[in-house]
Amino acid sequence: MGEMITVMLGKGGIADDEVIPLFEGKVLVLGRSRNCDVSLHRFDAYLELSLADQARIDTENMGVSGKHLRLSVVGCRLRMEHLGSQGVSTFNGQVFQGVHEADLTEAPATLRLGQALESYEIRLIVAEQFDQLDNECRERRRQRRLTRKAASAPAPVAAPISAPIANAGGPSARPQTVPATGPCLVFVGAGGRCSAPFAAAGSVAEALEVAQAPWEPWGPCHGAPSCWGCKHRVLAGREHVVWSDADYRKESGCAADEILACQCTVTGPVQLERID
């Protein structure tokens, strides 16, 4: 058997199919705050919600502190430490406060913060299996997102979706204006150019999937201020870009002409360039 690593797999609620590796010697803080290493407010399912639904989830998770629990792994032992005197969690159905340790070699364990709907299965896997598990969970999250979007979408918007075409000037060249019969998002990257109706997705990140962009839409989310995975430069239509969280914009360190795909929606024609 190869090298083993510890992973947390989200179960239910906004954490469903989120995969978090727990590397030996690295400490992770879990909670609602965006400043946590693992933040409920940075999960894909949470970011896709309306502001009203986000407020409802926050109310349901009031028992989860901004910085709730510190996790670390030594060998096969998991250490959990509450960061507030009132912090409460359950591990394998047993309520605990303060510090709790467990041996993960016996069987997968279940962790729940406060009374949250979400739980986390913590288990050991062979290191070589991590990428496969992560990709499978990402795909399930993507399929659920597209299914929800299709169920709530209005009548289709008549706007052409162009096939990717070569960017002859290279990744650093400024693109020529792409004609479109109706408002659309135009994405430009090293791999080519594509477009999508802006009304087809609730966020720029979702529109990247609708357009089937010829480059990876975004990488693993490290949170502000390490926002490199989904950063784009606005080439045209900056007035049509709306940030969902002004504070996160400040934390991300984005320049005036830069946006994060996961944090922005658009209200009209916009042309974006991938920042690598």
C-alpha cells in the first residue's frame, strides 16, 4: 500500500462533495469566516445562492463560529481543538468541547460543527487516489449546479455561442472586438476565444462552463488574498460587472480592472481576459 493521506469529504448541505486534504504538519481552521482555511462561505454551493438564501443558511448555522475548530493530523491521529469557549461539535455522534483526538486507522469518522446540517467524513486514502476522488466530487458539484440552473432558468436567450477560435496574437495579445447579436460574455485565453449569453448563468464562473471555455476555468480555491484561480481582466463593459461581496473584493487584492469569476455577475455585454 502506498502513502496514506487524510481527507475530509463534505456530506449534505452546502458542503456536499467538497474535498479537503489534511496534510500532516499543516493546521486547518474551520468556520464561517472567509478568513478560515476551510470556510463555509467559500463552498461552491454557498456562493451560488442568492443573498436571501445565504442569509437563511447563515441563520441555520449560527451554532458555527466564525473560527470554530482547528484540525491537525499527526500520523493517523486527528486532533480537533475548539477555538472558542462556547464551541461545540460532534464526532461520531458524540458531543465534545475543548480538545478531542481520534485514531483514524479503525474506520472513517464523522464530524459535525455545532448543529449544522453539513457533516464531514474523515478518512484515510491512498495518496494516488486523491486526484480521482477530487475530480469525481467536482464533477458531481458541477452537474448539480447545471441541473439547478436549468430548472430555474427563464426562456432561452437568443444569442449565438461561437466555437473556440485561435487567438493568433498569442495569450498576451489584445483581442479584436467579437461581434454578437445580443448581450454576451466574451472570454479570451491562451487557448482561444468563446462566448456565452450573459443571462445563461448566475455568475461569471458558471458562464465559463456554459461557454465551454478552452482553458481550465479556475483552479483550487485558496481564498483571499491568494485569488489566482479565477481572476480575469475586464477588457470592455466594466460598468456591467457586479461584485457580490465588496469586502471580499478588497481582500482579494484585485486591481480596478480585475474580477474574480466566483464573486461576480454581469448585467450586460462584457469582454474578459484570463489572467494566468
